[in-house]
Amino acid sequence: MTSTATPPISPDAPLIDIRNLSKHFGSNRVLDGISLGVHRTEVICIIGPSGSGKSTLLRAIAFLEKYDAGEIFIEGQLLGYVNQDQGRRDATTAEINRVRQHVGMVFQHFNLWPHMTALGNVAEALLRVKRLSRDEARRKAMAMLDRVGLAAKADAYPIRLSGGQQQRVAIARALAMEPHIMLFDEPTSALDPELVGEVLQVMKNLAHDGMTMMVVTHEMGFAAQVADRVIFLDQGKIAASGPPAVLFRDVQQERLKQFLQNYLDRNAFWER
């Protein structure tokens, strides 16, 4: 039986190490030579216009999209490929799963099973993937629902939950797998405005607890308050990067200035 233990890495080494990453869809280069390190407990917010490659970058880190060139290392392990003397080969599904086993991802849409309760949605992967007993899976799923403030909704089906509650169940489901890294792909974009805050609060709590996070978002207030670094993607490249207090207050890069202008006109979002 293959061990699923993650080899130890230096505390100073990045949990995610992206080196010269590129990705094409046909003739369209969506990611163009991106290099980025994400360290333990760091919160990175990725912003940028539609089509800039934000979601593709996150999907590549979860290997839901195969990248064409460059390298992604997760906790020191190459994702998606195996280096050999003759060059690199495609990794097997088992090898990919072993590398990304501690990566959790939350999507725009909740993708809950409609025939299962909130508790059942969170417990299912614990039963099937972690091979926990039914009682163990139930206990852990309840603890995760409690963590996102939904213990009282454990027996509710998705149709009886608001969009914000469904997204919080999706977060609980990802947390139940004990990720070291959480990826969020515009987790509030499908929500009504009044429901956004409850999801962002759960994410703020995770950041406060030390979870390493990469968040693709249009919520500039969240990025300003929570991110250690903000990455601005434009045309598949990192056009600007830095702490939000620097990046948002003293905008030097012209393209970023254009992108932020609507927010700056309406909100002093770093002061919320």
C-alpha cells in the first residue's frame, strides 16, 4: 500500500511553488510565465479583469487544468508530472492525487448533492475517501459544520438552505479533508449581495486560524482587510503584486489603476 504521508519540507519553503507556468487554450495563451510562491499561513488574493487567467491559475494548482509548461510544486512535490532521466512524463491519477491530497478547493457554484443533507454532503468524502466509519465521519462532519456556523442546519437539504449557507457547507466539506492549502475561486460571485458577508466571515476566520489560502475574488474589501499579498493578473501575467496597503493606496501600475477605478470611486474599501 502506498503511503499518503506528505514528505516534510522546510518551514521556510513555500507550500505552493509556481515556476514559469504557462497554459494555452488553442492559440490563446491564458497563463504566460507565472512564477509565484505561497508560504505557510499566507493569504493571497488574486484580482484582475475577466479573462486574465485567475480561475485557470487556481484550477492548474488543483490540477483540474493540465498546464503546458513550467512547474507547480505542492509541499515540495511536482504536480501533474514526474521528472525522469529522459524528461518528464505525465503523472498517473494516483500520483496526482497523492500530491494534491492536502489541497482543498471551493468553487463559485456549490455543487452540493441535492439528495443529501448538509451533514451527508460533508460526510460523504470522509466515508469514501478517508474510509472513516459512519460514526467517525458523522462526528467530524458535525464539527466542520459547527466551524462554519451551520451545526443547526445539519439535517437540512440544499434546497432548504440559502446560497450563503450552501457555500458554507461547501467550505465545511473541503475543510473536512484536512487541507493544508485552501483555494477559493470567486466563492461569493453566485450569491445575492446580502449573503456575501456570511461567507466572507467564515473565510476571515480561516485566515485568522492560520489557513494558507489563495482566493480569486472581486471583493476588494476582503482583499484589503485579509490578504497578506494581492496579485493582479492581466493577460495571463502578474502585472502587479504587493501588500494591499501598498498596492491599493499608492497605485503605480496604470492597468491596475484602471481596474481599481470603479472601486476607488465608490468605496474607501481598505477602511471598512
